[in-house]
Amino acid sequence: QKEVEQNSGPLSVPEGAIASLNCTYSDRGSQSFFWYRQYSGKSPELIMSIYSNGDKEDGRFTAQLNKASQYVSLLIRDSQPSDSATYLCAVNIGDSSASKIIFGSGTRLSIRP
Amino acid sequence: DGGITQSPKYLFRKEGQNVTLSCEQNLNHDAMYWYRQDPGQGLRLIYYSQIVNDFQKGDIAEGYSVSREKKESFPLTVTSAQKNPTAFYLCASSHLEASTNEKLFFGSGTQLSVL
């Protein structure tokens, strides 16, 4: 089982709709969860971080965390063409003495006009 | 400006050659990471370091080596033992003091290709 899993996509969503991206992780002790956006040929950039169960909203983005189900998601409302990118889920795995940040394989999102 | 700098942007390796990718940060971050990204794939962890003179293997360390002699620097050597080195290499750094400061700052990456 991979430590962090995502559907690779591509996920195609019409402009103005809600895009829903999902991620599961294997380490029950993980405390920190991140969503990064990556445009082709560029470095990833942080979209959201979440540490507690529930929802966290920032503009058009909402991160959702359910530690019991080991599941984290990202919702993008009012999707725009500029949202077309690969979205990477990342999880901090391990204890404080040797923690590491592991990424999923990414979900490619395409917003169609 | 504070940031994380990778060089070179493009690098070509001949068969049997070792090459070193540079990564420098002036953010006073404790942790530094090296990731490899293949086309259409996510980031895979090669090596990481939380303090000077100490580092741990990631998921795909074979064929790579690192050093952490200074807090600011974390160079990655791709050795001749790495038979398929062509990829986009990303260096990142972060704080360790508290969970809210763990976000990664990335360099602009190095594209390594085999001649």
C-alpha cells in the first residue's frame, strides 16, 4: 500500500463548477496535511494546509480532513481555466525525530470552458 | 530576498559520470529535502535532512548521495549507479519547530538528462 494515494485523473470539470480532489494516507499517526498545485514545468506551490478534522476554507478552496477514515480532500468552487494544473496531496509521516513529507502521485485537473 | 536556489537549471550527464545538483537556502530552515519527479508523476523522496551532519534515506535513495555540512546547503550527487537518472529534481526546505510551520518551500528545479 502506498503511503499517500490519489487518483491520477485526468479530472475534467466545466468552468464554474466544483472540482473535488481526493487523497488517502496510510499512517494513522500523521498530523499535517497539505495540498500543492503544480503547473507544467514549474515547482509546486502550497494551496492549503490542514491539521484538524473538519473543513478549512480559504477563498474558493476548501480542504476537508477525516483522520478516522485517513482521508483528505480539496474542493475548488467556481472553477476557472487557471485552475487547470496537477494537484498534489502531501502528508507528514513519522514522529518528530524523523518525520518526512510524502507526496501522492498527483491528480491532473482540466477545467473546460 | 529569502529563498531557495537550485542550480543548474539544466544538466546533462554522460554515461558513467557522477553529477552534483546544488541547493542553497537562506530561510534559516532546519529541514531540507530532495525529490525526484518523472513526467506525469508525483514527487518521490530521495533524501532528507533535519539537522546539520545528519540525513536519512527516502523511498528511492539508491544511486544518490547527499551531504549536509552547512545548514544552508544540501547538495545531491547522482552517481553512475543510478541507471535511469533523467528526471526533474526538486529541492525543498521547511521549519521544524511547530506543525504550522512545516510547509515546504521549493526551489525552481533542475532538469537532468542523459547524453
